[in-house]
Amino acid sequence: MQELLTIGQLSARSGVASSALRYYERIGLLRADRTGGNQRRYARSELRRVAFIRISQQVGISLEEIREALESLPAARTPTPEDWTQLSQLWRNRLDEKITLLTRIRDDLDGCIGCGCLSLRRCILSNPGDQVADEGPGARLAMPR
């Protein structure tokens, strides 16, 4: 029989607060069995799900998108590496775009830090007269076009 984890054990092993784990379960990100006393018991495979949730959040994926992705995993067995690879393909282009944007911002900001804004014409943070307002909200010059 598979060893099940209490919510405290899952919290300690994953580094995620018990309250967050209960929330993840409530919105369908995690699955727990219940004991006769209605205590949660988690399969060890839920540790991988928690890690996936946390990493996905770190790169800006919403909990709703994470839930939808996790729903694509098999419910009757522990996901295989192939299952995880297929799931990751859903976000590959999006993550590549984010990496490109972050690299660009990092490289552009290298020139900004300490520059005293001597080149406002080229600055990706400056938008004199709100010239690009029609393109939408936010730092439009810094975003991919």
C-alpha cells in the first residue's frame, strides 16, 4: 500500500503552508483522500504537483491555467516523465517569449542604471507626452511589439 502524507508532512516536504495546500485542493490543483476522521491524506505524487504549481507561479502562470494543465494529467496513475513533457509543451512558446523579454529588459536596464537618463530618446522606460498610449496600458516600449 502506498504511504500517504498528512497535510503537515506535505507542507514540511514541499515548503508550502498548510493553508495554501488546502486552498490548492479547494480549487482543484491537488487531490487528497480522507480518513474516517475526515483528515486529509496525500499521495506522495502530490509533492510533484505542488512543485509544479510553485514553479509555474514563479514564471507568471495563473492558478487557473495551472489547474487546466494539471487536469490533462492522468488521474488514475502517477504521471510519467512523458506526461510532464507533454504538459510542458503547452507553455513552451510562452516561456520562450518571457525569457526573451526578461533578457531584453535585463540588457536594456544595464544601460539605464546610473545613466542619469542622458538618452531619453532611446530609453525604454520613458514615454514623453504619452506617445504610445494608443498601443495600450503599461510599459509599452519595454514590451514585445
